[in-house]
Amino acid sequence: MIWGAAEATIGHVLHWIPAPGLAGSLLIPVGLWAMLRAVRATGRPDAAFVVATIAAVIKMADLFLPGRGLSMALRPALAILTEGLFVSLALAAAARPGLSKSVSARS
């Protein structure tokens, strides 16, 4: 899984740079790309959460790297899961029949 590997390697290095939000700013697009690709391949909005879960598990491998505590691996993993949940919910809501009609009726 490309996203999980990027989080566990590049993310690990980026979290050492004292620039708040840098890792997320660079890796969120990678996550969105991976989730949207999975959704397109399966046609299922929940595929985004499945991919995020796999990426979060891979990210937890950071626990075994030197100088990393539980929170330094757990917080990004929880952020990955949250991102996957929100993307799955947003795509499921957007796929609901009649949504476009109700949105255009309000305009």
C-alpha cells in the first residue's frame, strides 16, 4: 500500500521537522489519491475507509523506529482513520440518489 508506506517513511521524517502541519499538508493529498483510486476501482465509498485502515496499520510500524513513542505513531494513525471515515461518509452522501436534486433546488 503506497499510502501506508509513505506515511511510515516520509511521514516519519517529516514529523522530525519543526514545522507544524508539514507532514499532513504533504501526505493528505497522497491519502486522498489512494482512497479515491480504491473507490473508483470498487465502486464502493467504504473502500476509502478500508484503505485508510490499512494505511493506519502500516503507520503503526513507526512504533518500532528509534525515538518514537506511542503517541508519535498513534496520533497520525488516528488522523489517517479520521480522514478515511470523513471521505467515506462524504462520498456515500454524494452518491445518494436525489442528492443533486435537493442541492440544486436550494440554489
